Amino acid sequence: GRIDVDDLNARYNQKNLELDDITDNVIMIRINTTYYNGISDFDLYEMTRCCWKVNLNQASRARYAFSIYDGMVMEVYEIKAWFPAYSTMHNFKQPEETVEKDVGRYEFIGNVAPDNIRDKYVGCMVDSIFSKGNQNPIKYVFHE
């Protein structure tokens, strides 16, 4: 399909991050199945924040959430709080058939991280941080 020139440039001119390059407590969230070219900023936030099977104790330690598509950090959000899935306002509603399936899932609320944080991470590749063959969309990185 079509892809924006800026997206192509970002894809081929990226910096590769290693674990030691991430100096903040983060949760990385891969949104490969829901991302699409030309996604709005608001839809990217919505797809990143909801609804994940996370270890709530671990997730609560993360200050930032990385929105990851195809190994690239698309955006960074500062996490304000975690809530049970579908308990905050959305631009979509919970499908009836998923109500029981979503027990134990969570979502966060937050906002776009400050520029100094975004500048460190947005556009960088994090493929090497995920283990080969790992299908889990969630990865925690803590430095304390």
C-alpha cells in the first residue's frame, strides 16, 4: 500500500536502541495488528493505551509507554494511571463478545511525553530488545 515519504525516511534512517540506551522506566507496547499508515495522533494513542494483559504491579512502575510498530517507536506517552479495560472514555466501545475475555486487561490514561523524552526515543528501532520469536506485545524496561 501507499506510505508517506516521512514514514519511509523514518524507517530507513532510524537509530537502533539497546537496553542500556533506555534510561527511563517504560512499558513497550507493540501495536502491529492495529496500526495503519496515516493513523491520526488520537487513534495512535487509543490503540496504544487499551486494552492489555499486563502485570499491574509491573505496569504501574512504568513512567512512559512506547507505542511500537514494526520495531519502531512511533510515539511515547507519559502514563498518569492504569484502569480496568474499557473503564475510561474511548472513541470506540467494548464489543459485547469481549466482555468476559477482557477480565484481567488494563488500559492507561496519559498524554504525549515531554519533548526531551520524545527526542530520545521516537523514531528509534527497538527490535533487538524483544527476544526472537517473542509474540507478547508487552515488554517492560526498568532502570532504578
